[in-house]
Amino acid sequence: MKKLICSLLAFAAAGVLLPLTAADDTRTIRLVQDDAQVRMVTKIYPMKYVKALDIQPFVAAAAKRYSQLSNVRAQNYSAGKIQYLLVTTGEKFIPYMDEIITKLDQPGKYSKYGSRVEGTGVQRMVYYPQYRDPEFLKEAINNILATGIGSGYAKNGILYWKDEWDNMEYTLDWLKMLDRPIPQAKLTFRYYEVRESTLKDVGVDYLAWKNGPGMNLFNAAYSSGRLVWDKVLNPDILFGAFNWSYGGFATAPAFDLSFIRLLQQSGNAKVAAEATVTVLNNNTVASTLSLDPSYGKIQKDADTHASSIGSKADAAPPELSIKIKKGTTICFDADAKEVTEDGHVPATVKFYQKNKGNISFGYTVEAPQAVEYDNFGNSVVNSANLKGFASMNFGKEQLFYKSVVERDIEQTTGIPFLCQIPVIKYLFGTTTTVKEKTFIVVTVEANLVHPENNAK
């Protein structure tokens, strides 16, 4: 265009005369431009009678047919209690938009869905999910079930959507089918422990003797001869008394039978505990539970004062920790007559109470065991870590973990070197022997759980 104008100006400047005919006194110059481009404009339409969302699909369909670049949005101005349609389309198509919106925005009666648009095929529906997340069902509507003009929304646990009336019942049937209880099972872990223990304590309590009278074995007492004069002064009588004593020393053994240790203790213990955890099918979060039986033991302080405490006071208490990993799989066992035509098993309480099927899950077991305790009650712990995968039927208790621990401990406390000589070592110290055998068995039982009937 610029080249054409420049050429015309050049001709005029050069004084070139264009030939004129007698019939045409005026010559018209047409400039060629690209008429294929659509000039886009935006116009706002206030709604007088109907809701903007009710007629948006129809207005958008007309605008899109004129140009794919067209866009129609509904805007709600709640403060002014009015709704608007924002239409962006070709400038030449705006008059047609005015006519379409004017004919659609007509007074009428409200439907049960709060709409004045009747006979258009666009309706609203609300659904209250019982088991599944509304966001999950909303994605099913928008990505699979809805038509081109349909869309779903989820808010405050409520699912609602708009679509063609012919597709509403079809969508609702699918939502009811998808809104099923998430398969879940309750795992019950039972902990059984049997302990057999024998303790022997023979010898001399060297520590108590050494810290007590043992250090005073050679104490001596000596008093030299002395003269003591006791007198009483009286104006009439003067008398007094003499007392003479001789000094010396004596020793006495600072040892008696209270320092002799002769003790034997035998006993059996049975410990049982139970813990439960509920897991979902294809769970995305691991579950952890602990079975922590409490053991009582004798602990001594710095002054060798003994007191009875439980395992909770220990830095490493005996605890069995079980972790159910992610990705649990729950399988149902249904008869052929129970399966629906579309291949789904029932989700009723009655079907769950049959408790038929199986579950598969991965697990990690951490089992610390106290090996021995020192003179002050501090423990030495041995820990075992196990990883595995289990598959089991519902309603049957089966073995999950088994452990057998044997301890044979001998501790000697006394005078160095002398307490290590056989036989006579009992005269110079205390020998403590502990023999213990512990059987630990953990079982697991799985049962189906329905949200409406969370029975055992």
C-alpha cells in the first residue's frame, strides 16, 4: 500500500498527466487490503429475566459458528443481583448477537432447578455423594460423561452439573455406580509371649560391704591415762571425787551375714496384646502400629538404691513395630449370580458381611529385644528388621511373626582377680546367673469393613 501511494505521488511530482475521457471527469483509486481478517469486539449484555449460564451454551454455539476465536463468558455480580454475558466475536456479527440474546432473555416461570429456560434441553442436577470424593466424580463428568456443553462442579461435599436433559439420567446412573464404598479391611494383630526365666545370685555383696563398714575394718580407739576432778564448793564443806581411767584399743570384724548373697528366683510369664489397623484398597499412605508389652525390672541409682520400673522408662523398650506399606490390594469373592451385567460386585452391607475374598499387602517388622541389663538397669538391645509380602483370606487368623530368644548370662562383681578364681570366687564377690527363654508369636486376621456396618 505504501509503495502504491509513493508511486502516485511520484507521478504527480513529475507532472505526468493521466489521460481523461469525456465520460469520466473523476478517476477513482481503490486500495487493496486483506479482508480475510475478522475484526473482534467485546460486548456486555445484562440479563433481565434469565440466568447467564442458562443461555450461554446457545449464544456460544452461534458465536463459534461465525468464528472459532469467539468467546462467551457468564459473569455474576452478586452485589447488584444481576448477571452478565460477555460476548467476544466479530464486529459484523454483533447485530445478530443482539437479536439472539434479546429473544432468549424472555420472562417465564422458574423450573425446579431455578431456571426460566424451558424446552432447551439444558438442565441442572445435584447429587450428594455418600462414599467417594466429589472431586473424583466431578472429573468423571467433565472428562467422560458430559457432552460438549456439559460441565460438573464440586463444592462443600456437593456435586452438581449442567448438561443436555437426555444425558442427565445417563450421567446420574453412572455416578451412583461409581459412588461405591472404597474397599477396606481391618487387620487385627495379636501378640503372644511366653517367658521362662531363672535367676541365681550367690556370693558376697562386695560393693555394699566395701562402701559400708569394709573401709572401717582397722579403726582403733586409744585413750591415755587421765585424771578427772569433780568438785562441789560449799561454804561449810569442801569435798570432791577422783576418777582415773586407762587407755587401750580394740578391733571388731565389720562383716556379718547381711552381706551374704544367696538367692534363686524362677518364674514364668505370659503376655498378650492386640492392635488393629484399617487399610484401604490401593492405599497411598503407609500405616504403622506398635505392640508394646510392659516389662518390669529392677533399676539401681548411683547410690545402689534399687527400685522397680517398667520398660517405658528405658531408652529402648521392647516394642514390636509393624508397618503396612502402600499399595494394599483387596479382592472380593462373589458368586456368578451376584455379579451385575456390567461386571460389578455388590457394595451392600449384606454382601460385605459374607467376608469372602482375600487381601495382599507388603509389610516391615522391627523387633528390638533387650539382651541384658547392667548393674544400674540399663539395657543392651538387639534389633531385628524383617520385610515381606503377605496374602491371606478374610476371616482366618494365621501366623505372621515368630521369634524364640534364649539368654544365658553370667555376671560377676567383686574384688579384681580374686573374684575370678573358681569356687573361692564366691568369698570375694557375687556371681549372678540369668537363664531365660522367650517365645514370641504374632498372628494377623483380616476382615472386610463396610462404612455403614463397621462390625468385627
